[in-house]
Amino acid sequence: MSYLRITLFSFLLIIFATGGIYWTLNNEEIQFTHLSLFKDLSPLIIFGILTSSLLIYPVDMLRYRIFGHAFGVTLKWSLCLEATLANFFFSWVSPAAVLGIPGTVFILG
């Protein structure tokens, strides 16, 4: 897998995630004022939220490695990263996240 593909997947994921967040916050039901609820949380809780948000990527990569070992296949970390990015990307852009798993299977296949 090339670094260009990983960079492209990462860039698209960030663009679509940012667009989705922007659209959600501009929706009438959710406003930026709702984010003020975070100021009432303790710094430890905020740290936990941010940490778990970032750790979801390596944990998902590890999940693919473990499943690969269960089937007798050793997957490279770069392939696991590409599958993780494809899973999150297609899950975000498709209704009910129906394209996440097929996208992952396509990448791993």
C-alpha cells in the first residue's frame, strides 16, 4: 500500500468528517451553544473523551491484525490502517454505515 493512498484516505476522512460536523452544528436542532456543556466537565473527563476518540484508530487496526492471525494471515500495519480508514470513511458517508464493512472487506481482499 502506498503512502499516497493512506494520505488520500486520511484527507478525505478529515474533509467529510469536518463537513459532517459543520452540517450537524448548522442544523436547527443542534447549535454551537450545546458545546458549552463541555465546560462543565472535568479536565479528566475531557481528556478521556479526546483520548478514546484518538485511540479508536489503533484499536481498530489491532482488531484487523487479530482477526488476520485467527485465519492464519499476517496483515501489515499499513494494510490495517488502510482498512481502518476505509471502514470509518464509508461508514460516515453512507446511510446507516452500510458501506463500512464492504469497504473494509474490499481493502483486505
